[in-house]
Amino acid sequence: NAGVTQTPKFQVLKTGQSMTLQCAQDMNHEYMSWYRQDPGMGLRLIHYSVGAGITDQGEVPNGYNVSRSTTEDFPLRLLSAAPSQTSVYFCASSSLAGGSYEQYFGPGTRLTVT
Amino acid sequence: DAKTTQPPSMDCAEGRAANLPCNHSTISGNEYVYWYRQIHSQGPQYIIHGLKNNETNEMASLIITEDRKSSTLILPHATLRDTAVYYCIVRVGYGNKLVFGAGTILRVKS
């Protein structure tokens, strides 16, 4: 299985443009989340979902929307890109079944907003 | 979640054990200690977790003090590929909604 996949790997946007970062997992995990990582810093949680149709905000949700229509996919939408959203974005998934503690991370999308 | 404190960086000789400390003095009884690492801007990778007892898996060992206020991640025979940022995270339950600090940069040198 492929695990957690993210597309695109790299993206450059102009201020004010919108786009969707894609995330998919093939492990049938209930829980999926989006983090951003700014240079030299740890990851910060943007949004998360505990199952199809259920999403909630993390630590830094402003400027981002998410939806979860299927178990496999959890896209992140930037509504109107700003230079402050230049970052590396990681998607993660995990099982909520008993005894499962590991989160699996994707390879990241490197976004630059000019 | 309890706050964790880690040294900003450490060096280790290749082939030697790498011992990475983490302080979590305000940890509560139902909080787990998780360790993740991030190699050169890749996505973080789960290493190990524990509640009270020491734990070992194929990657590492986790030693938690009896009072649970600190822990040590041990990589028994560090290789150059273990050079990474190591994150110690304290979290209730299944380790979702992780809060990442700055971590420890481990440099393994030949």
C-alpha cells in the first residue's frame, strides 16, 4: 500500500490565489489531519477529522478550509493565499481503533506564496 | 497536554548509543510519552511511545523515570541515517492532535 500521499510536492502561488492541497491514505484510517511547518519550527495543527463528514479546527485554522467526504481523502483549501502561508504542509492519518498509537505522515507539500 | 523540554542539539559518534533526554515534569497520569523524528524535512516518523513502563522496539528504547517526570530515548547503535530532529511529545490517549515543539537536532558523526 502507498500509505499517505500528498500532491503536489511543490507549489508557487501569487497572493490572493486559491488552491487545494490533496491528501489521500489507503489504510482505512478514521483520523486525518493537516499540519504546517515553518522554517526551523515544529509542526502546528491546522485542521483534523475523525471520520467522513466530521472536521474540526486545530491550532492555526485561519485561512484554510477542509472537508472529508470519503475516508480516504482529506483536501486542504487555501481560500486566498497570503505570504504568511508560505510553509511546508504535512498530512497525517491514524487509526482510532483500540491499541493504535502511531500517526503516519505524508511527504509534504512545499508551498511558496509571493 | 504537559509541556516538554528537550536540548536543542546533540552529537553522537556513529556506532555509539544516542541518549536523547526529555523533561515533562507536569505530566499527568493518563498522558503518554511519544517520540517522533523528522529526517531532513521529510514527514515525521513515529518511533516509540510509553506510559509508565520502559519500552523497546526495533528502532529504539524508551526509558521513563519512576516519577514519570522525564524520559530518555535510546538509539542503541546510531548510524549516519539517524541524523534527524527528534520530538518528544506528551499526549493523552492515542496520540492524535500532536503538539510538536522544536525538538532535538541529533547529529551522528563518523
